[in-house]
Amino acid sequence: MKLTYFGHSCVQIEISDQTLLIDPFISPNEKASTIKIDQLMPDVLLLTHGHQDHIADAISIAKQSNAQVVAAFEVANWVGSQGIEKVQPINHGGLIQLPFGSVKAVNAIHSSSLPDGSYGGNPLGYVINYSEGTFYHSGDTALTYDMKLIGELYDLRGAALCIGDTFTMGPNDAVLAAEFIQCKKIVGIHYDTFPPIEIDHASAKKLFAEKGIELVLLDIGESLNL
């Protein structure tokens, strides 16, 4: 599995001949100006919730790529109202089969509203299962004891955890989350995009290292093999 970071919470995951894109917030993000969204052609587009900083480019990418869009029921309905036909609604605990394996929706503690101000349903995280292993994307969330279930049910090769604080977990809570999910390799997301979520990289990495966990903070456009 190859993971590429496109800034904020957006990651691209390549599994054999399938490409997944999660939470595309690229064109409004000045720090991601080197990423050309017109070249992104995912097979599957996963949306964790309806906030603009997670779905800003979802419709344009879905239209150009004809990707299958997976999202919470209310977000899926909104996506469909924008002219996207390949939409799969999902909700907490639901599992769907996709060409590369499966995706399960898990709990995230946050809020969700859509660009038009309407209700966005409940936010989600995703557990992605494929032939070589399992990967978890937390979405925007607070630390929750529900994460322990992920650690008990899955043997994770890696996870993307929000670490920017203010609106989500910060580094201190994210370390506990990593312990809950029993994962030793964490990719940080949802940090540094705006001043309220800027973090000290060195101190964050030290917090994780003290628990025997690797925190990877990728540059925008940088990739990692898991």
C-alpha cells in the first residue's frame, strides 16, 4: 500500500490497481498549491464528514474521475444532489465491499454540516481492509474509548490520526489513540493548515517516540509505503 499526503486530512491510498482518495481539501489550501487536482483520478472517494475543509474538491474530482463516492447518508445525499451518480451511503458500523477489499465506517466524535449549512449527519472514520493488511483513517475526532475496539478487532499496518488540536485530538490525545488502536506507525493529519492547528513537530514526535510509536509527518506530496 502506498500512501501520499495532499495536505490537511487528504491522503491518497494506492492498493494494487485501485486508488482511494480521502477528504480532498486541496485547491483552497495554499500549502497544497503544488498538487494538481485535475490529475487526480481515484477509483474510490471516501468522505469522513461534510465540513468544507474535507470536501472542498470532492465534487470536481468525482466528476472528472467517475469515482465511487462513499460517505455518511446525509453527505451522500448532498453529493448526489450535485450531479454525482456513483454514490454509496454508509453509516456507523456499516461495511461495504469494494474491488480492493472492504471499508468499514467507525465512530468519530466531531460535528458535520454541509457547504449549504444543512445537517451533515454523523462524522465517520474508516477502517480499510485489503489483501495485505488494514489501515485506519480517523477523520476528525476527539479521543474516544471506541478506538479500543479497532485495536481489538484489527491488526493495523498503519493509521492516519488527526493531531492538530483545537478542533480535534492534539498530540497528547493522539498518542493514547495510537495505543488504543495498537498501531506503531502513525501518519499525522489535520495539522499546520491554519494557525489554530499548528503544532511543534519535534515535541509531537517525541511524545510518540516515548511510547515506542513512530509519528510520520509527511511533506505535502510526499509518499510512504506501508
